Amino acid sequence: MITRNYPDAIYCCPYCKTKTSNSVIEFDEINKPKKFSKRVFYKLICMTCNNSYFLYEDIKQKHLLKDKDIPSVNKVLNSQWGVDNQRIIYPQQIYTTQVPAPSKYMPEDVKKMYKEAANVFEISPRSSAALIRLTLELLLKRYLVNDGRKHTLNEMIGMLSPNTPSLVMEFMDLIRDKGNSEVHPELEKLEHEWGDITREPDKDEILYLFKYINFVCGLVGLRNKANKDFESLPEQKRKDITKRNQKYQD
């Protein structure tokens, strides 16, 4: 194991969230590196809050990289090598900047599960997709259907269909389908296409699931607020609005 020091590396500290200088100690991997690739570990010490964190880089010879340009912690990295992957391994990252914050209209217990899905996004996008599906199921079971009976997610979405905008229905079904596909590979393909179960999940597509459920919660929350505000209007105003609507429905 070889240790090197790199002063004044600029990175965003996971503790104080400040983009600042870091003192860096590099540890070459303990196992003998492969001819064309290696993994290098770094300890960074934030010069603002003095906390330490650790990350690793997967380094490959540049002819093996696929149009990636990730800046290395090692500022004097040999020009023949480039970074294929870089990840903080301690402390565990709760959120990435890619995952949107939960909607303010999201119920607290649903929000807790949403955050759990966000927590594992970088580690396992596939798990994240499954948890967002579970988040939707919790939302429907406790707040939108809430009839005390046991239903599948597919059934609950269908039960909402008569009184729910089609776009919201599409978002719900996209979450259901993507969550299912990440944990249940297509059975008819399993025998002939083993890669279907071991394929890398599409992180960009999974990020949309967070946006979809935020939209669903936002629209439901706004609808509930609008209903409450409408009920607070004077009775005569509400009667006039009902009379106007009936005029155009005939």
C-alpha cells in the first residue's frame, strides 16, 4: 500500500456541504491492480469543518473509457489513465443532487419511504425503483383508496380511474410498471436472455419515478386544498357556480 498526500483539492464536503479545499491522502488498492484498470481509495479532510470522508475511483486506461471525463482526485494522474467511476463510500450519501425533494403535500409516513428510496439511489437504483413503487402503494392504501380492504396496487389504481385525471393515472402506472420490472424480470425472456435480470438499471428513467410521485402528491394536495377553499366560499356563490356549470352541461 502506497500513501501519497495531495494538498488543496477542491471538493464539496458531504458534512458541511461547502465546496472547499481538502487535504487528500491516497491509498493504492491492497490487491494487485489489473493490467488495464485499478481501484484507488482516498481520504479527504475538509479544510472548512475538519471532517474526514472517503471515496474511491475506478481508474482505467483511456482507450477503455466510453466518453467519460470525471476529474480525478489525483491531480497528477498519468495521462494514459482516466476515471471510469467515482463514489463517496463514507459517510453514506443521503441524497444526491439529482433526486428531487419530496413534495410538501406528501404525507409524513409516505415521505419517510420516499426518503428511503432516495437514500439507496446511488447504491442500488433497482432497489430505489422498487421502494418508489412501495411508496405509491402506501399513498393509495392509506390516503386515496383507504377502504380498509386488501387490494393490489393495480386494483387500487383502477379504483381511482373514474375520478382521477388521465395524466395522474399514467404516472401511477409508470411507477407500478417500472417498479415491477426492476424486481421481476420478464419470465418469458428469463430462459433465453439471462442478461435481462442482470442488466444495469437506467438511472435516468428511475429518477423520473421520483418526479412522477411528487406530481401525484402535489396534484392531490392542491385538489384537497382547492376543495377546502371552495367549501369556504359563501353558499350563494357556490350555488351560482353550480347553476352556471349545469347550464353548459345540458
